[in-house]
Amino acid sequence: MQEGKPLQSKQINRELLLTILNSPKWFFTTVSVLGIIVMVAMGAAGYMINQGFGVTGLNRPVMWGFFITNFVFWIGISHAGVMLSAILRLSKAEWRRPATRAAEILTVFSLMTAMTMPLIHTGRPWRTVYWIYTLPFVPYDYARGIWPNVRTPLVWDPSAVYTYLTSSILFVVVALIPDFAVLRDRTTGMSHRIYGLLAMGWQGNARQWKLQIIAGVLLSALILPVFVSVHSIVSWDFGMAVSVKSWHSTVFAPYFVVGAVHSGVSAVAFVLILLRYVYGWQNYIRHEHIDALARLLVVVATGWFYFLVMEILFGFYGREADEIAVRDYQFMVSPWNIWMMIFVGVTYFLPVAIWLSRSARRNLWIMSLACISVNIGMWLERFLIIVPGLARKQLLTFDWYTYTPSAVEWIIVGGTFAMVTMLMLVIARVVPLIPLYDIKEGEILRTEIKIGRVTVPAVFRED
Amino acid sequence: MVTTNKIKHKWGMVVDLDRCTGCQACVIACQAENNIPINTKDYFQQRRAYEWIRIERYWEGEFPNVKAKFIPILCQHCENAPCEPVCPVFATYHNDEGMNVQVYNRCIGTRYCSVNCPYSARMFNYWQPNWPDSLRNQLNPDVTVRTRGIMEKCTFCVQRLRRGEVNVEQRGIEPLTGEKITGERKLNYRQMQEGNYLPACVQSCPTNALQFADQYDETGPVKERFDEANEIVEKRHHGEHIDENHTRTYRLFEEVGASPNLIYLKKVEPFPLEKRPR
Amino acid sequence: MAAAEPKGHGQHSGMWIYPDAKVISQDVSEKSKDMAKPFRTALVVTGILFILAIVGFIARAADDGFDEIGPWGYYTALFSMLFMVTSGAPLAACAFRFTKSHWRRPLSRVAELFSIVSILNLLMFIPMMIVLPSLENPAGSVEGQMELRRSIWFEGPIGAPHAWNLAGVAFLTITSIAILWTSAIADMGEARHSATGLKGWLYRKLAGGWYGTKRQWNVQKAGLALLGAFYFMIVVFMHFTISSDYAQSLIPGWKDSIFPVLYTVTAFQASLGAILVTLFILRRWGGYEGYIGKSTFWSASKVLLGLTLLWVYHLFAFFITFWYGRLEVEQNIIKYLIVDTYSVIFLLNLAFSFVLPFAVLVWNPVRRSDWGPSLAGLLALIGGLMFNIRIFVGSANAAPGENIYHFLLHKVPAPAYPDIWDLFIVVGGLGAAVFIYLVSTRILPILSIWEVKEGTFYQKWGKLHRGEYQILGKPE
């Protein structure tokens, strides 16, 4: 299980705080380039809001397109953080240690990015004050007795997502406190004062540790229902729509949740590989961690595939002409059938084939490829659920149409990817992306036992 | 809140498909009445045309024995409207006259209502509406000009109904009998005929394929049809046999369960799915 | 006996304690020979129940014949209940072995032994195969009816679904017994010389070639992993077909893509419940408290809690989609299965499958005990039975006769109450399953001796700073 040499605390501090205390040369260039892409995307969004939705490829049957796909995709990515941190923390999996922080921060940023999507997707974003959506930023216009409609998934949705955002920020901050204290002790001037504020008087005494651990476990347990509810509700945005035949399926909630975990954990694995490469953290993000993630992913992917089969099978099971029309469009009509094949291939068969081989799991290049292919696939999955369903909504064949995204939509979608990357890079300058205290704890707890002539790695269990 | 003169109406429309010739007069009338922007070729090609009522054309048979079938589709003003519960801002709701109404000021354009409309009867304003200067003065002052980014749809020409109500109220007498109106302020079918309070499409239909009235109005032309249709639904609920050969009434996509206030008349199988071959 | 609580670890008592590896074999085999009085009483009682079940079955067959599925609803429900437990339990053993959970060691064999009970299942399935209405409408293409009713077999390959389901159930039984054999071969091989009589003969036959060489161990472990993965797939698939053919497709218009998943989750929950109850009985009254530590209950309770939450989540995902959809057929199905016709059974199901186990399992002190998780397991078992009665009795009686070929359910059907033979079948059938399990514990040791022995190697106590903690070896 545990590979690599034992590490000293000093070395851990030095290596993991490297990103914060000094910044590499490429840092500002990369961030600026990404910043420019984000600015361009924001400009495109502004142009779209100014001109009207005519500049997109949306039309009457296909009223939702790239933006909603992208929204669901980023919400999905955000599910990795809690999946890894909370579940693995509760189940005391040793290999979680280097992965949790990056996963949690990815959660926060992808959630923030996701939430921009429905906002610019509304026809009149400046009026969204009537929606619960802008509640965290703009006070609700309650004085006139006008309330949002709680029956709609579009109100459940922001409620769940903001709960999730709040709790995951809390989750990150609680886990960061000991590391902030380390930073406080190693910085001077303004940053010293800021880290001091953030560390909230952390001295590392027994009581503080106890409280921090209890808070972590409690938050883990409390955040899990939120985590499940978020993507369930996102799926119910679709599942509640009776009129779109292929959406109104009972399996959607768990199907989306598992799919989100699938794409999210892949994304985290990719981020970890990237961090290892960029910051040279070979001692922390070791092959065994990526390997463990990949083995977890085989299980998640297979579960996801089961739900996918259920969804498709029961689509045909109904033998209703209107649903068959959608499925026919998805599976038989070009280019959707090609996308469908690519989607199933890159989301399940290619990566799982890779993950089943031990040597491939330990080859970082192949692992990155598998993780990226999963995420391409999961993006396509949402796209192939949303658009064909709308394009063949009912049997009014006169209204059937297709959807071709416009340049504006491509730019904005591309901008969200740049935005998450940029935010991750910027935060790497501010907080350590690998939890120092968690790694140190792991180092303390690791030991080995001898059975006959064999030495087996072992851990101290605290219960 | 509750007033004694609360209007008790349930408006309904009956579309006789056997009479529809697909002449598009209703479409033009609607366009003129409701301040709908000019649909250009581009709009049609982008599938973003504003058509509160549209004539869908279907071909039956193989060339050269082809028959064109027409079906006018407009907002069905469903009793159990799928668009209503999904709007996050209550921009669409059911009023107490059986109409599904859209509040333009409230609408933020999430387009969920349109996604959830089985009839694709809801239009989104993709562009800011625009008229040539020469047409500016023909805009109907009773109807709002909608901005870009919101949903709009057929209103059953609610502005005409409201104007009719005002007329009745101002006159205060039944137009035919001359009696004073006491108690409930109620617009009946005769008055509607008198004062041209019909929706524009109904008024303009040359073959009387469209008929519009209060479903509660005993003398009106639609009550009978609605009773018939409701009876079929009731029978199906109780698992009774339905004699399909003796009725022409059906509702569009009955299996979605939206129960529209719009009835089509045509000899069709009411549940075609039930008899689908293997 | 060596199986006592360890000395010097007062604060950790009950956690992870196994006796010395040397004495385990002898101790366990002595315990499995022992026929205590309560055991004999249980054997007699369940034997009588077995006879009752047979009487009930014969009476049912004589009364109603095999033409209609309606009267066989309770029989189907019982089958499904036993099917859930017997298919899920061996899977639990495989799954926890796959995750290399240390605490599963005493649990494995307890779970695997349920595969013997699945023989009863296989026998029970034969009449069920006969009563299932055919996919093709015997009346042909009648107005208002489908020619071919909805099923997951679509156009229907030859023999579908009847023969295929039987083959699947048989395959499942064979695979689970193969898992049991692969797992038990080491124990049987060790005991084949000391065991006498029928047992000795059986052990020599089944494990004659076992010498415990390194290669044999490797083959055995790889075999268990492969069989487990294979078994997992068959279980999920068979849950899917049984839940579709005997429940979903019998209610016209019930198109519920999550139902097979809900069925599988119920099965896992009920089977884990059954395992926990068995473990509790063994610990309390079977003299195994030195082997079955509280940590097994503690860890299994986490899984049970997870499954309980998953159960209600899947149920809710189904309910809210149908409820919000408001289609006529969806409303009718909700009324039939949840709020109207079977509302009482549904409430019992919800209470026993979710509310009560959840209320028990949320308390950490309760979860650390041995009775808490077992109580929750018992509740989950009852909940599973209620689930099966609600779903399978409901499905069998939703559309009698030709109505099964309708496209949609237009009317909320009336409930079907059990008669005396149904009670005989359900109560007797459960007794019969227990009877078979009890008999099988006398044939094979109820603890997986090799796994427990292996466990003693991987755990030890060590000092860290001022405390003494358990050290757990984690082999790759």
C-alpha cells in the first residue's frame, strides 16, 4: 500500500509550501493567458446579453443547449471533492491524504463556474432578482410580496447548490486551519497578518486538534446528503419535465450522481497528475494514489454504466412512439449516433480497459488520457441527454429541429475551462494544495509488521 | 379578496380539423392583433419564428396520391399545465378563467416552460422585436410589445375579453334582453358575438373551423364538445369501454395528462399508442 | 478457551480480537459438532414450518392451479424475499473480501452459507415459471390491447422470459455454491482427516487435493476474486430480470427505470440484515464471541446505514418523478403501490426499511454495540419482506387475465388479501429457509477458519506516543 520513503516534517513543509512562498516563472504568463481567455468569454457573454439570444444556436424545440450542458458538467466535476474527502475520510482510506485538498478546492471553483451558466442562460439576467438564484448576492425583492415558485426544480436547484457551495467552502476552511497556521509562522508582513487571521489562533494544542477533527468528521457526514441532493436535483431539472420523453425517467437522480462522481474523480486524478508534474510533488502524489483512484474509478464507472444501460433500456421498454423517436434520433441519426458511440467508448470502455491494467494505472500519461477521455465523455453525456431529447420532444414532427452551437457558445464554454484552471492556479499561490497536516499524520501512523519472512506495510488504527 | 362579482368562466376552444383548410388567416390575424414581430425568412430558417398560432402541415400518403393535413396549434391553455409549476418566478400561472397566462414583467427567460411544453406553443424572444417605421402605427395599443429575452404565447386574446367586460360593465345591461345585470358580472356567448369579443384567430377563420366560448355557457358552441371529451376521460378512468366510432373529439397528446382547454375534432384513435402493432 | 477477550487492552475490548491461530481450527470444528438443546428445538420448529409450507403450496396448487399469477402473489413475494437474501449474502462476502476489509473475516462464511438456501429458491422458482403469463397476447391483436406485452425481453427470444429466468436462477445458485466451495475448500481440506462419518466423506470428496501449497492458495484467492466479480454481474442481472418480469412488466404502463436498482438495494440491505442477525445469534448464543468482535458489527453497521439511506433515496427518486409527472398511469401506480391500495404495507415497508433502522443506526453508541446493528438488520429484513409483499402481490394482482396486455393502467386495482394458504406459504417458507441454513451449519464450519487465521497475522498491538493502538497490516 504505502510506497516511497518516509518523509520528515521539515521536508514536507519545504516542498509543499514551495508554490506559495516562491512562484515559478511560468506562473504569471499562464495566469495572464488564461485571464485573457476568460475576459474574451466574458465579452462574448456580454455581447450575447446585449444582442439577445439570437446569437446562439438555440431555437424553438431546443431551448437549452451548450450552457445547460456545461452547467451540469461543472456541477458534476464539483462532486469529486466531497466524494473523495468525505467518504474516504469517513472510511479512513489512507490513500485519500494527498487528494483531498485539491479535490475540495476543485469543488468550490467548479461550483462557482457552474453557477454562472444558468445566470447568463436566462433571457434577462438583470431580472434574476425574482429568482432565488441571485439570493446570495442581491437581497430578495420581498417587499412587494412576490415570491419565487417553490414547485420548480429551478428553485430547488440553486437552493441545493448554494448549500453545497457554502458547506464545501466551510469544509475547505476547516481543513485549512492547521495549514494556515504553518503559513502564518513562515510569512512576514501583510501576508503574515492575513494568514494569522485565517488561522484563527491555531496553536496546535490537543483541544484544537480534537475540535478540528470533530468538525471535519461532522462536516463530512453532513455534507454527504447535500452532495447527493445537489446532483439529484440537477437531474430533476430534466426528470421532472414530463413533456420531454427521454428525460422523464426515474433513474435520473442516481444516474446523474454516479456520473458526476465518475467525471469528478477522473478530474481530480488528472489535477493530481498535473500537480505532480508541475510542482514536482513525486514524494506526495505517488503512483499508489493514482492507482487507488483508478481502482475506485473502475467501480464507479461500472456503476455508472449500469445506470446508463437502465436509462436506455427503459427508454425502449416503454415502446411509446414518442420516446422511440428520441432514441432513434440518438442512436440512428448522424451525427448523434457517432457522438453516442464516441460517448460510450470514451466514458466507459476505453478508460476502464486502461484502468484494469496495473501497469497502465501506474503510467501517468495513460492515466491522464483516460481521465480526460472520461470528462470528454461525460460532457457529451449531458449534451446527448439534453439536445436530442428536446429536438424530438413530442410527436409533432413539424416542429422537430436540431441544434448547432454558435461561436459565442463555444467561446463561453471554453472560457469556463480557462476560468477553473486559472482559479486553481491562483489558489495554489495562496493555500497548499496538498494538506500538510494530513500528510504528516499519515507519516506518523504508518508502520510495518512482520509475518514470517515478509514485511507488510501497516497503519495504526485509532479506533 | 373574494368579490361577489368574481367572473366564473372557463374559456375553451374547439378546432374542427375537418373544416380547416390551412389558409393561414388565423395566423395573420393573430400577427396583427397581438403585436407579433414580422417573421422574416431568417427567423423561419433559424426556427425562431413567432407563431402564437401556427398551422402544421402533414402529408399523408405517397406521391402522387398525397393529401395535405393541417392542424392549427396554439397554446392549449392546459388545466394541468406542465409549464406552470416549472417557472421559478411565477411568470406563468393559471387564472380563474381557465386560461394559462404569461406575465411578461416577471419573466426572466429560463425557458423551462417552453422545454416542458408538449405542444411547443411557447415562443422565446431571441431578438429585440422590430417593426419598420411604416408599421409602427398599426401596433395594437391594448397589447404589450414584448422585449427580448422573455417567453410569450397565445393569450386567447385576453385583451379583447377584458375590453368586452368593460363594455358590459359600462353599459350595465344585457345587450339582448335589456335587463339590468345584477350579481355576477358575466360575459356570455351572445355578448361575445355581439361585440366581436372573440379571439382574433376565431374571428378571422373563414370556415368556422375555430370556435371559442365559455365552457360553462349552456348556449355556447363548445360546451357540448367539452362535455363529450370529459365524459371519455371519465369513462377511461373507470375502465369502461369507449366507443371510438361515435366521437370526433380528442385532445392533443392526451397521454401527457395536461388536459388542455382546447379540443380538436377529427376522426382519430384517441389512444393510438394502445393499438400500436408489435 | 483461547477465544477470550485479550488482557491488557481494556479500552479496546471487543475490537478486532481473535484467538491464537493454532487453536482456531479445533475450537470451531468442536463448536460445529455441538448440537445444543436450543439448536435442536430450532431445527424441529423450522422443520414443522417447512412441512406447513409444503402443505400450503399443495393446497394453493390444488385450489387455483397454475393458470393465473394472481393467487401466487404471496408465493412470488416469498420467493423474492428468499432470493434477495440468498443472492445478496454471498455477494456481501465477496464484496468485503474484494475491498480487503479486515472486519469481514468472521462474516464471510456466515454469508456464503446462504448459498445452500438458494437451492430452495431454485426449486421454488419452477412453479413461478409456469404461472408467469406469456409475453404474447393469447387473444392476438385485440383492440385496446398489445399483441406483445411490455417486457425487458422486447421481441422475446425463444423461451423468454420463463426458461431464461430459470436458467439464470439456476446459474446463480450454482455460482454461489461454487463460491462457497472455493472459499471452504481450505477449511475442508484441513479438517478432512479429523472429520468422521458423512462429514469426513464429504470433505475428502470436495477437498481431497488440498494441501495448502502456495500455488493452491493463489489459485483459490484468484478464483474467489473472479467468481465474485462474475457473481456480482449475474446477481445484478438476475435482480433486474426478476424484478422486471415478476413485478414491473405485470403492471401495464409501469415504466420505472429505477425499480431494478431499488430492488437490488433492498436485496443488499435485507441480506446484510440477515447476516447481521445470524452473527448476533452466533455471538450471543453460539459461543463465538471471541471471533465475532464488535468491530464487525460496527463496520457492517456503516454499510447497513449507507444501504438504508440509499434505499430511501432510490424510493424517493422514483416517487418524486412519478408524482411530479402527474401522468394518469403514474398517478394510478402511485395510488396502487404507495398511497392508496397498499398504503398500509407501504408504511410498514418504509418504517422497517428506512425509518426504524435509520433511527437505530444514527446513534453511535448503539452502532458500537452488537445488538444495535443486528436489530437494524432484523428490521431491514422485515422491511424487505414488506417490500416484496407490496411489490409482488401488487404486481401479480394489478391486471388480472387479459388486462395485463393493456398499454396503460387506467384504474387503481383493489388489494389482494392473503388467505390461510398464503400464510402457510410465507411463514412456512421462511421457516424452511432457516431450517436449511441450520442444517448446513452442521456440515460446514460457520466461520471461515482460514480467513480468521489470516486475520490473526495481519493485526497486532503497538505503541504510538502514549497510547496503545491496533496496527493493521495492509498487503497489496
